[in-house]
Amino acid sequence: MHCLIVLYPQPADPAHFKAYYERTHVPLAKQFPGLRRWHVAYPAQLGPAPAPFCIFRGWFDSEAAMVAALQSEIGGRIAADVPNYSPAGATICHFPDRD
């Protein structure tokens, strides 16, 4: 398995972020080709360093499957939708996951 992580910074309008993200963006992201499972979390701030406001995790069979999903037509639509709820963008990382 290969895990894609998307970290979103603290938004200016948390209520708008959550409403748009959950109603519009997550259903779009669930259409990633090859997405095996996914999880969204809103972590609590635990220390002085800013924590991400929201974390999306998606699992694919392989890194190649994840790259293909990101480069797909729906991957482009997902990326183009980010400014609608997170004008500051997002940080994306990925790694092999044996889970």
C-alpha cells in the first residue's frame, strides 16, 4: 500500500472550510481512481507550533497507482477545487505504508 497525506493549514473561515470540504470536496476526492480507503481528521492544537487544521489520508495499492490517480482527469479536478475552501493551499506528501 502507498499512503497520500494532504495537510491543510488553519483557514480564515473554519466553518466554510468544513462545510465545503465535507459536502463538496470529499465526495470528489473519493472518486480518485484506485483509492482503496481514506480518512479525514481535524487534529487538536497540542503545542505552540501550528497544527494542520485538516488531514486527508488516502491509500493506494502502489506509488504508481497514486501517481496515476493524481495525474488523472479527476485528480486535476480535485486539485483545481482546493482554492474553493483552502486559499492557502495544502501540503502533500506520500510514503509506503505497510498498514
